[in-house]
Amino acid sequence: MRWSQGVAAGAAVLGLVVLTACSDSEPKSSPSPGTSSGPSSATTPSTEPIPTASTPTLTPLPTPSKPWPTPKVTGEPESDAPLAERITFAIAKQAQVTAGKAAKTSVNCPGISKVESPGQHELTCTVTYAGKPYTGTLTVDAKQYTASYKFTSASVAIVKAKVLDAVLRTATDAAKVTCTMDDVAVVKHSGEPIACDVTTTANAVQPYKAQVSGNGQVLVTKA
């Protein structure tokens, strides 16, 4: 009986060994570290150059070849007209020449009717050019047969076209000019200049500033 039990035990062991050795399915190999068992998701880097946006070339504006024209002012009184009339016309004419264009201009100087009397006279005048007013001081030195006068003001009227013209004379390769002002503006000739931007033919924007003098000259420099 002991022998039979031993054989049975040994057969059991043998059967277990045979079962293990005779498996007909091979174990699946484990993927190596760092490798994927599924489809590859990696993409090959493109060697094609990345397209860049082209900078448009703008058409240059023509540089003015002639000086800014002096406007023709009409309505001059006769030489024997009252002194007050001749003075107000002279002030109005100078305002239009300074601005750069003939336009409706009025001059109001309270008390100017008395300037023909001999002596020194000082009056405050309001000049209105194209609807834009500014004030100034009129001094008159009247004698028996002659009189001299002077009008001074911290402000002047200027048209936008004249400022743009001055900028074009200074800037190079300008394709567009913009200035922060109305078509007609009153500016102080000793105050802040007019700000302008110039767009070049290479599509670059450059800042400029325009200073207007008391006689209407426009000095343009880079900001």
C-alpha cells in the first residue's frame, strides 16, 4: 500500500510536469521599455520652409517741386480810405497769407475808429479766419499826416494742406502723410507742434512734428 501511494504521488508530479511542458500556446513577449505595442504616433518633422507674409511696397508721393503758393487776397481798399479800414484789411490779408489759402476773414477791433487821432493806441482785435477765431494786439502810432501800426498774436491760422506739403518736403520715401489737425486749425507758434505720421514706401511709420511760425512758415523735424 505504501508503494502504490508513492507511485501515485510520483505520477501526479510527473503529470504536472508534462502539462507544463506541453502547453501549445507561446507566451506573448513583453514590449521593450520605451517602445509602443500599438501603431506609431510619431510624425516625421517637415523640412519644408515656413512661408512668411510679404511686405507690400507702397507708391511714393511726389515731392513738391515749387514753393507753397501765396494766396491772392482781394478787396483791398483805396489808398485814401479811412485808416481803420486799411488796417483791418492788412490784418486780414496777413492772416490769409499766413494760413496759406484765401478764405473769408473778418477783423474786429473795438475802438479802431479813433486811431486816426494823433497819439499811441493799443487795441485788442479778434481775427476770424474760415470760421476759426483768435485774438491779438494792435498798436497804432498816429501822427498828423502819417500812422504806423503793428499787429501781434500768439496764435496763427493754418490750413492742413500747407502742413502736409511741408512734411512731404522733409520726409523721404513718403507714401502717406497724416497730421492730427483739422482742415483749418489755429495754433500757437510758440506752443506744441502739430504731430504727423509718415508711412514710407517700405510700410514703416515714422513720427514727425511741424512747428508753425508767426508768419506762416512750417518747420518740420523728426519727432
